[in-house]
Amino acid sequence: MRMQKEHWPEVRDIYEMGIMSEHATFETEAPSWELWSATHDLACRLVAIDTTTEKVIGWAALAPISGREVYEGVGETSVYIHQDERGRGVGGTLLEALIEKAEAEGYWMLQAGIFPENDYSLRIHRRKGFREVGVRERIGKMQGRWRNVVLLERRSQVVGVDEEDNYDD
């Protein structure tokens, strides 16, 4: 289901769980809805809702990696699952739906930066066709400690670069 502003309190709570885990993001607090919304693609933000409780149990969103025209069609994934729902397939389902939505919106390449300790997120991204392209070593400090980030990418088989385009190999 597409994320709406009214989902934000539950989405923010789940985001804060990720922040508290220290394995999901360098962020130290969740932003306001306005700031978060301004940096994420309006069409590519999804929530998973428990049909029994009507509660948000996970969310996924896509942020363009840059406003520069040369990077048009390249986005970065975010997938967050409520701590009580992890391991039940919610993350994989959300990521798959995000990929489909992103391709429908013209994204040809998705990337993810994931802490190496976040085995769950690495697994679901790899299962959905992401490949590791490198490790950004000591890319940022968290609570005084340097952290690495595994960089993954997934190139669309649906949306692509024209074969006739020139490119450097």
C-alpha cells in the first residue's frame, strides 16, 4: 500500500527502532514528515499493514541519489520492519514491491548502503537481485566508532540504458 502522511507516526516509530538498533542508519533521530517527504520519491513509498490490527508493520521507500540530471533513474532503497515482525518475509515482500514500483517510475538502477552487521537486510537485498559492488570502509563515525557500509546495486532488466548509447566500460 502506498504510504500516506497519516502513516507517518507508525513509520517514524519503526524508523526509530532501526536507529536504536545501530545497524540500520547513521541517523540519530527521525526527521519530521516534511523533511523526510521532501527527500523521498512520492510514488515510491510503501507500507505493509497487518490486516488484523490495521497497524503498519514495515515500510520501504526510494530516494533519488541526486538531483543532478546525469543520475536520473538511480535511487537508494530504505526498508524498515517493526522489530516484532522481522523474519516473517515482510521485508522481502516490501522490497519486491518497491522494485516493481521503481521500475514503473523509470528507475533503472537501485542501490543500497547497508551496515555489514545487518545480515537480514543484506540477505533480502541479495535475494531480490542486488549484488555487492564494494565496501565503503570507515565511511562514517557512529558514537565515536568508525563504521563500514556494504554498497549493493540492482540494475533493472525492465528499464535500461539504450544499447545504442555510448558509455565507458
